[in-house]
Amino acid sequence: MLRQRSHRQRLKFRSQKRRTFDLTEACSGAAAPECYITSYRRLLESIGPQDAEHILLSQISNGLDHGDFLVARGTLPTLVVTTTRDMFSIQGARETVRSIVSLKPARSVVHLSMVEDDAPHQSTKKNREAVYAFFMYSLAASIAMSIMAAASRDSS
């Protein structure tokens, strides 16, 4: 036979459920796109459009570039992972990140960084280690903030 929960038990369960959801949301924010971010200008000047599944319908004709998607992430932690001899222009990646970083005060893009290694289109040990460190730092900070927010909600 099912036992009826007391009012206090139901409130405690809801609080635990909400806290779990908050932690899940915190973990889903960080991103590290690797060996793809560039600008369409540089892409068209070099090897031309690639990977049709990565280009939205009318994206280029409507003026959307890789940088616009990074800006759309707002304050979510983002690490652009690149290689200098990639088929996707390193110059385009550098210009894209530099242009977004210059927008910081106006657009609140505060958690954007870039790492690069001298290699062709591949995931290198140096870049993987940077990605691991980035996620460890970003996710730990996000989880800590979520725990503090949940604790302040629970105490009020």
C-alpha cells in the first residue's frame, strides 16, 4: 500500500528535484567547437563552402556567420579550438574571435576564449588538454553557482 507523504516530505522532494534540474542546466552551458569556426569570407576565399549540414538555409545570403552563433551564446562559456594548418582558415578563426571579444562591453560576451595548436585538421593532445581544463573550470563554476542559488532559494 502506498504511504501518503507529509506536506514537509513533499516540499523536500520538490526542492531536491528542483536542485537536480538546476545542476543539469548548469552543466549544459559550456561548449568547445573544434576545427570549424572561421568566417565565411575566409572560407569562400580558400576551399569554399563545406559540410552542408552545418549551414542553415539562406544563412550566408542573410549575413549570418560563425561569429553570430558565438555571440548568440551570450555569457555561456565557449572555447574555440583551432589548428593553424586546418583546411578551415585559422585567419578567419582569429578574426572572428577578435571581433567578438571587441564587442564584450556592448554584448556581454564574457566567456569566450580560443586555443590553437600547430597541426592539420585534427584534435591534438594540446587542444584536448585545453578542452579538459576548460570544461573542468567552466562546469565547476556553473555547478557552484547553481548550488548557491538553490541554497538561497531553500533558505528563503
